[in-house]
Amino acid sequence: HVRPLLTKTDLMEHREGLIYGSACEQGELFQAIIDRKNDEEYWKGCLDMAQVAFWSPGGAQLGNTSLLSAVASVVALDHDYNNLMISTNYMDDSLESGFVNLGKLKARSTIDFTDVGLDALERLIKSNKVTMENLADYTTPILKGRLDLMFGSQKESPETYNKVLDLMPGILRYSTTIYDITFIDIVSGSPNEKIQKILEQCDVVVINVSQSFKKVEEFFDETMKSDFLKKKKVILVVGRYDKYSKFNTKNLKKHFKYKDNIYTLPYNTQFFDMQNEHRTLEFFVKYLNALPSDRNGFFVSEVKNLAEEILTNVSSSVEV
């Protein structure tokens, strides 16, 4: 049709519960991508795709990457969404290694790893060549049509790595043109200005803390008061969780008078073993419907609960 059957004004007024789009090359969204439109308000009005950050303010030993890997796997297997995983870590391939045997891949392949993932996209963005079509070409499919992985930067120079971080907000914006949810593994520890900018852009921030009274106290007294988390939906997760500890979620909620749920990633030997063997997705394929009596039942149920909470907040936090 030369003229639209429904005006944009009417569409926005009655958008609740609708999924809509256009395949026309002259359409507004398509043209905006081609023109590299860089208006935050415009993108908020066009896209209902979500960015979910996973961050541990207390350090790198709390299993933040494991948490993201578990949640992304469950969402991919349980829901019809197209998801992307991406890492901001420096000289750390833990996310990639959980799904791909990098040593075997490098031994069998002639691929230059700077020609894939973030490093390749950095060059494309600088040359203004990123498009909706070629973005996915630089990712690795983990579950076809459901879960892709973008390799993190292989840059050894801190200066070059920081340049990649500068471009990360733009890369994430482009990812929302083709992925329903982008899961971002944020480098652990106190965030610098570049990481704060990425966190501010995300719709939901999942914060992973240790099962330590002091660390949970720091979360409420310091982390939650950070400017970059203001007006941000934050989900608290206790990593490497032991439900028999005195500091279980029930007691923590009661002590800190916390009204929202506290979620957990229980320590699970079989999961961490399979993750080390590059078989993260295989674990959830095998145990996704594990019974409570199964050794993996509690672990999987906790991951599922967190995944559902994230999806609920994703749908409510992204506004037009």
C-alpha cells in the first residue's frame, strides 16, 4: 500500500499487547538503521528490545559469568526469543569458553579471532559499515535462532580495549535491532566511567553478591545508592548460594527489610564441571525439567525463577 492502513498515532495509542513491524526498505526503522540515526529518544520510541546487564561489584570470584550463562541458556530453551550474549571483560574468555572449546576451535581453524566479535565490530563502526544484516555475521550461534554469542575483545593492549568499551553503547544499540534480549557480562568490581555508561543504558541490572552479611550490607548501603543505578530496575542475586547457611535469603530479607525477592545461584558441582567442559547449554538441555528430588532440581528451579523475574521486568521497563 502506498499509504499506511493505520496511522502511527493510532498505533502508539493502542500498542498494548501488540507486536508490529515493517519489512519495507522505505520503512522508518529500516531507514533509521541505514542512516545510523543516533537519537536516544528515537530509539526508545522504536524498539522494544531489551538489554540486561549482569554485574558483581565485589570481584570476579562470585560466578557472574556463570550466572549470565545459566539464565541465557534457560531463556533460550524455555522461550521463543532471539538472544545475544556479550562480554565486556578484559583478557577473559570465560563466557565464550562455557559454550565453545576455544582451544580446539583455534587449532582447527584458520580464523583470525580479531575478525570476529567485538574487535571486528569496532572496525565496522569506525568505518560506518555496521548494518542490521551483517551484525549477526560476527556472532557464533549456540542455539540456532535462540541464542548467539559475540566473542569478547582479544585486544591485549589496555588502551585498545578501552576504545572497544567506548564503542560498546553503540554496539549494544545495534544489537537491539535484531535481538530480543542482549545479555551483557559486565566486568566485575568497581565500575569506571565507561562501564557506568553501559550500565545506565541497560533496562535491567542483575547484581550478584556473595553470601556474606558484610557484602550484602555493602549492596544496600553503597551499591544501591550509586547514581548510575538511579531509576534502574535492579535484581539482587546471591551467588554460590548455600540454602543451609544462616545467611539464607529469608533471613537477609528480614534483616534488611527488603521487600523485593532475593534470587540465588546455588553452588552446583555438576553445572560448574560441565561449564568448564564447554557444555553449559548441554547441562540445561539435560536437566531443564529436573525434579526437586534430583541433585540438580533446586539449582535449575532457582535459575528458572530468576529468568522469569528478568523477563517480567524486561517487559515492564522498556517503554515507548
